[in-house]
Amino acid sequence: MYQFLTVRRDGPVEYLTLNRPDVRNAFNDVVIAELQRWAEAAATDATLRVVVLGGAGKVFSAGADATWMAAMAGYSREQNEADARRTTAMLRAVNTLPIGVIGRIQGAALGGGAGLAAICDIVVADEQAIFGFTESKLGIVPAMISPFVLAKIGVSAARELFLTGMRFDARRARDIGLVHAVVPAADLDATVQRYVAELLSAAPSAVATAKALIPRVTGRLPEDVAELTATTIAAQRASAEGQDGLRAFLEKRSPGWLPR
């Protein structure tokens, strides 16, 4: 189905793996196109509730593929812009999936790999993992991933890390909000599974609604979003899952969305 991605389904959970371990799961145009195609299919799959995004081998993703970058050196400005738009479309498609996306990070997440981590809702990292927005070291900038990264780490950290291109460890990544859990390598999968279970315990419509609400409220004054927040909670309370969840709580039973 894919050249550089592997997909494994386990009920409502999908395990999506970047599968180019020989080049440390580096991006090229094929990887970007396949991630876009996968995200478009995932967005229409009503049975899918959680995605775990990982990388094969010792490294999550080392960023852009050297061979692909060498080819881009000969691109015209128009070709570069078209290529960048395709990458941006892929990032947006994954970022806006109406389900929980968990990043499983081992080894390193550099450049675009760190950008992929930024579009995950929850990130679990091996305590030895290294991160970096290393584009400036190559004479370029992390432009396409910047909106997603800034939403996670803020302006101050971005100024330091975008400008220097310096690498940083998993604990620093957690401190700035890029990572949520840092664990020994032996505990990586167990921690991911705990987050999978937490997401599956939440109502699918509540997950989708909350995820869509966050960017609409971020950075705005409470009075400016009062109508939005009121209509959002009213609609969710009146929804089938909202009603079932409230009744389940009062009746001390499990709601209908829990896996059987």
C-alpha cells in the first residue's frame, strides 16, 4: 500500500511507522505524499480513534533526506514553493485529524522530524532521544513547521532553538512542551499504551471537538470566545455521546464508547 510507511491496525488503534531505517527515516517527496494520502484516509475512517506515529529502527526521523535536498538545490523558486506547499498540506492534514495522535520518539527527531513531533497531540520520548530544529545549520529555516512548533513551545524557546539550530535532549523538550513524557527506552511502549488507553476512555466526539476548539481559543480573550465556548459545550452536552456520558456517570455504568 505504501513504499515508505507501514500501517498496522489493532481495533480502533492504528500504528503508523516511518519505514526508511537505512536513512534514519528521513523525509523525501514520496514520504510526504504518502503521509498526506494516509491522513486523508484516516480523516474519513469513523472506526479509527487513536494513531501511534513512530519510526522504524533506532531513530524516529532525522529530517529531510540528503539526496532529496541535493535535488532541491536545482529547483527554481516556483518549484521550491510548490514543494513547500505540499509539505505544509501534509502537516495540516495530520495536525487536524479529529482523533488522538501519539508520537513515539526514539533516537532523534530533527528538523522535519521534530516538526512531526509537534503535530502529535501527545509525545512520548526515550530519555536518550535528541531533538533539534536544525535547519539554520544548513542555511535554511524551519518555516513550514513553524506554526505547529510555536503552538507547542512558544516564542521564547523558538527564538533560541530556531536561530541556533542547536540540539537538545528529551528533558528539555518536555520542559518546553514539545514532549509530554520522558521514559527509559524499555518503558517507551508501555507508556504509549497507557496514553492509548486514556484516549480510548474518552468519547470520540469529545476528543474531536476539544481538539478543534483548542486552536480557535488559543491567544484570544475570554470575552471574545464566550459565544464559541457556550455553543460548543451546549452542542456537546446535547449530543448522543454527551447524553450517554452524563447518564453513565449518574447510573454508575460504563459509557457506550468504551471498548468492549
